[in-house]
Amino acid sequence: MNLISYSSEINNDNKKSFIDSIDTFIFDCDGVLWIADTIVPGAIETLNYLRHTLGKKILFVTNNSTKTRQQFQDKIKSFGIECFIDEVYGSSYGAAIYLNQINFPKDSKKVFIIGEYGLEKELNDQNFKTIKEINKLKDGLDSVQNTVIDKDIGAVIVGMDTQLTFQKATYAHMCIKEIEGCLFIATNPDSSYPVKDGKTLPGAGSIVSMIQTSTQVKPITIGKPETLLLDVILKKDNLDPKRTLFVGDRLDTDIAFAFNGGIKSLLVLTGISQLSEINNIDSKINPNFYTNTIADLLPSNN
Amino acid sequence: MNLISYSSEINNDNKKSFIDSIDTFIFDCDGVLWIADTIVPGAIETLNYLRHTLGKKILFVTNNSTKTRQQFQDKIKSFGIECFIDEVYGSSYGAAIYLNQINFPKDSKKVFIIGEYGLEKELNDQNFKTIKEINKLKDGLDSVQNTVIDKDIGAVIVGMDTQLTFQKATYAHMCIKEIEGCLFIATNPDSSYPVKDGKTLPGAGSIVSMIQTSTQVKPITIGKPETLLLDVILKKDNLDPKRTLFVGDRLDTDIAFAFNGGIKSLLVLTGISQLSEINNIDSKINPNFYTNTIADLLPSNN
């Protein structure tokens, strides 16, 4: 079953009415604004046109849990793109704001994290007490099974962590299994993590999968294609979903995210998903709109 | 759909014909012969009766990948049970024999293992070259993504490993993704690992799940309820499947293992699965036979 039955191509006839119908443009970045280390031609001009000429609101979203918003803002600016800190949403920041929104008792409960600096910093910036490093236990079953957990932990948050150990996984497992009401939150479900030369590492989703398998507990997932990050954005910025658009390059994450969250979607063909994947009988998911590149939103010359 | 539509209870009328129909009794141990640290009453007498009075062949099976056969034999004997080394099959030994049976090129290819002493020892005993410890890399993404794998690795075997690190998982991930034809083998799919006080740790299956999620490659699984370990046993001991019985206490692992492998099954009610779970409309799997305890196989007094 298709989520959206048919996608419309952006062209000179419908471009103005399409742009007029949107107040807020939320951008996925890699594959949309840049590809690896190279800016998409016209991306800067398009963002400036939307922001300054038309007065549109611009937001940037990333599933990457290892970076703070500040670090991600620096990366965006390094491409020459104008960007303010309040326009940046990452899955770690989303996790922290989610805990705020559900009134997690930050005075009495702590958060155990499997994650890197970005996750820890975003949580600490929202005044959550975090436990990240656990006592280095002597290797082996006899010591691992004697792991003592802090019973004041109220949530386990799992993201990408290049310093994952079996001890950390055990600590998370025991919190979820043994502390009543302890939340299990995943920053993002990405199964692999792209690095240089087209290679990949195990991603946050693979670490989440380990803990989900061992505990048989399904996590609350913040990042794309789940909708909590989008809910956080809509609520925090008080946006009208009907006049909000997500621009992405992947059907299974970006476009599903927009659909699941009840906003409009635009697929650009500069990244992962290809034109052949939409508007045919095999399409599992179609965007509302598609176009070759983000630069197609600029006014046409003819 | 039930795998077997109806289970017969062992009673005084059918006991002799049932036992006469079996040459080889394969036993799951915990829940059948002992429960945690306590022998099941009559278990020793039953095994002696089957072995010495009736001349039946006796085998012992464990999914636990951390122990060698020698260590598992010692454990069996510690309960006062007679046991010879050739009667013991574990999932690590099974993995080694599986590699022999598929003619894995042990002279030119190595095996990367995520696992403990038992797995390493069983592979080395069959003259496989193993890589277990990788160079301790400096923590962090920059160093992890520079992991250099040995291109002579022909198989990755994943079992229970209390010394799992992200670096080890990355090494396994890269071997599976980057070396053409590299096998991905799981010793056993157990999601959690029981320890003292009724607690659990993440099990081999949870580590396997991490690598399966990151690589999107399904492993070849040796242990119960998959059938490779049973295939290894039947082939190595040249057993007639029609006259071979598996005795276990869990429907979803032991009884499924017997059914999937084409041998008969006997469920004992001293362990996990309960009588209420079989012979009703909700039964997903029924054993061929069931009885309260292994001791019911002893000749009756009346």
C-alpha cells in the first residue's frame, strides 16, 4: 500500500503555488544540501532566496546523535550556509527536549547513556543528570554478572557509541529489565554509520538492536523515520503542519518521517533515492512532490 | 499452524514401545537433567538405565558457546552423571565441525571470532586459525573508521562475549561487508544469558543481532532451534533420524530443534514450558511425546 498515491513533479507551472503553500522548510542535509564534502550547486542561493527574499522559516535536521547542535551548526556554516543555532535539530537534542516535554523528573532521576559527547552535552545542557562511564569492570562473566546498577536511573538512552563495551550494554540491559518504569529511548534507528571511502560502521540502530534483542523491550525512537523528533520541532516552534515541508533524499527515512508526522514532503534526487522508485506499482512510499535538485526552487530564468 | 498436531503422554501402556523405538537419546541439560545447581531426582538412575540396562546411545547438547566440550563434560560429571567427551556437543564445537563439513579452507583462510575461550579453543582444536584480539585502537570515530581488516578472513563467528567492544563489532562488520564470500556464523541465537539470582545478561543472540542489523546479512546459525548442530550430530555419529529422540524442556528451542531437524521429541515438564502450552488451539508447536520428568522413563514399580 502506498502512503501517498502519486507524487507531483515541481515545474514552472506549479512552483509558485507550491512555495506559497509552505511557511517552514525543514531540510535533511547530506544528500540534499551537500553530498559528502561537496555543496550541491545552487543550494546556498536557494536557501538565501527562501529565507531572505520570501521570508520563509528554515530548519535543519540530522539523525546523527554524536554531534551537539553547536557542532552541527558549525558544519552547516562550513559549507557557506547561513544557519542559526535555534534552526538546528539533532536526535540527541530531540531526546533531551522529549524528556522535557514528558516532564521526566530530572531532580530525582538520572539518565544512563550509551552514546558520545553530543548526547551527553545536550542532556546536560537541559539539566539532566547523566551516567556514561561505568566503573571499568574486570573482564569476564564473573565480574559482569556482578554489575551493580544505580536504582535512580529513570531512562536509558542509546545512540551511536564507538566506545561501546559489553559492560555498558549489560548496564543498560539491567536498568531496563530491573528498574520498574525505566524508559528505553533510541536516538535514531540508523543501522549503519557512513564514514569515508563509502565504508560504514555499525550505527546507533545496531546497538539499539542488541539491547532490544536482549531485553525484548521495544525502544521509544526519536529520530527519522519515527515522528518524535518532528513532534518536538512542531511543538517547540509552534508550526502549522499543513504549511510545513520536509525536504529529503531518502524515501525510507526522510519521506516516511514527513508522512508519519503529518507534514508535506519533497524528494530531491541528488542523494540516495532515485526517480524510478516512485510513482510505480512497486512504490511503498511516495513523496508529495519531487524535483531533481534543491536549486529547482529558485525562480526560473525563462 | 501446529508443527505436530497432538502430543502423546508417556504412560505405563506405551512406555516400552516408545523406548524400544529409540536408539539414541539426545539430552538438553538445564531444565531436564538439572535445574540451576540441583539434579532432577532420578535423572542419574534414568541415564544409567538407558545406557547400561538397555544399551542406548546417550548424547548431551548445549547452546552455550563459552564452554569447551571438556568444560561442559566436567560440569555434567559434577552432578554425578556418567559422561564421555564424544557424547558432548556444544554450539562452539558444532561451529568448528560445521566448518570442517563444508571444507572451509583452513590452510589459506582465518576465522575472526567474537567469543570467549570455548569458541577459540574448539576452533583451534580443529586446526582453524583464529583472530580474537584486535589491536586496541584509540577510542573514537577517527580511529575506529581506520580499522584495517585481515583480508584472509573467510568467516566471522559470533557467540557470547563479555569482552565485546565497538572495535570488535566494527571488525566483524567490515569483514562481512568488505570481504567477498566471508561467512557470517552465529553459534546460537539465545537473546539473553541466564546468570545467578534469576538475572540475565545480553546473550549471544543480542550480539548477533547487532552485527546482523549493521550488515543487513542474515547469519548461518548453528545452535537450537536451527538445525545445523543437529545435522552435525547426525552426520558425525551416523545416526538414524527415525530412531533418534531429543529430550528438552522448551518448546521454542528444544522441541522446535527436534522438529526442524526431523527427529522425535520428548518434552519434560521440569523446566520452562508447561503442560498448558501444548495440545490446545493456541499451541504453535507440540512435541511428539511429553512426560512430567525424565525419571518417568524408569521402569514402573507396579
